[in-house]
Amino acid sequence: MSVIAYSPAKVPVLETERLKLRGHRLDDFAQCAAMWADPVVTRYIGGKAFTEEESWTRFLRYIGHWLLLGFGYWVAEEKGSGKFVGEIGFADYKRELEPSLKGMPEIGWVLASGAHGRGYATEAVRAAVEWGDGHFELGRTACIIAPENLASIRVAEKCGYREWQHATYKGRPTLMFVREPGASSL
């Protein structure tokens, strides 16, 4: 039996003016769990802080995406300081959602509350979608955002995503956005 080993070194590294996006390492978990336990961070993502167990499941899911699908989430860190800023990437969550996102990678981003309001999300999403344009066969990607999350809606629109559908996910209203390959950013 062959074993596939995850190595953060095999995850492509993306760099922006201020950020470095890289694969998750085990020593990132404490910062990841702290971010997901912050109710300011999760207010639009399920509405409650995540337990350490829930954060661990999410953390493993990121790594599994890279191993099985060739895409996933990156850790975003400040270039100068190496400080953990958040997580950004693409996933296939197999969501029970209508219309279905099947076959469309879903981008997502989350920043530690101390990194909010600095333009990091837009910077990281732009880098990720540029990478996605060169790596996804169909090129079309999507994201879902709570209607009251105006900051994330602005990030999505700045990065070429356009509102596509209104939906309900896990009993909550959700906006679905789609980006076509090569869509221009604002």
C-alpha cells in the first residue's frame, strides 16, 4: 500500500506586496483554532465560535483538499513579520445547496480579527483567483456570503465576483457569487 504524504512545501506559495500565502503546517493550528474561536470572526460563518475539535476538522480538511484535489487553503501571513493573518483558498465542500456548486471550486477567506480592515482580504483573494485562473480547467469559481457580511461582499466584488443567486444554506439566507475566468477586478 502506498501512502500519500502531505508536505506544505508541495503547496504553491503565492506572494503579494504584503502577504505570503503558503501551505498549513502543524504549528499553525494554535493560531487557526484561536481565530475560529473568536466570535467576531465567526459572526457571519455559522454565527458561533468554533470549538477546538471543529477547528481541527477544518484544519485537516484544508490539507486533504491539497492531497486529493490539487487545491485547498493557504495560511496568509504578513511578509515582513511572519504574523498569522488568516486563511484563504478553494474547496469542494459538497454543500447541500441549491443551485448546486458541484464542479465549481468555492473560494473562501477568513482573517483574524486583528487583521480586519487593512485590505488583506482583497489582496489575498486577488492572488488566489489569479492562481485559480491558471489551474482550474473551467476557470469558473464561486463563493457564498451571508447577506449582512458587507465587507466580504465588497471583497468579492472587487475581485471580479458577481452576485448570481439567493439561496438558503443551513437555514440561513445566503448570497451566491460567481467569477468567470479572467474577470476584471475593481
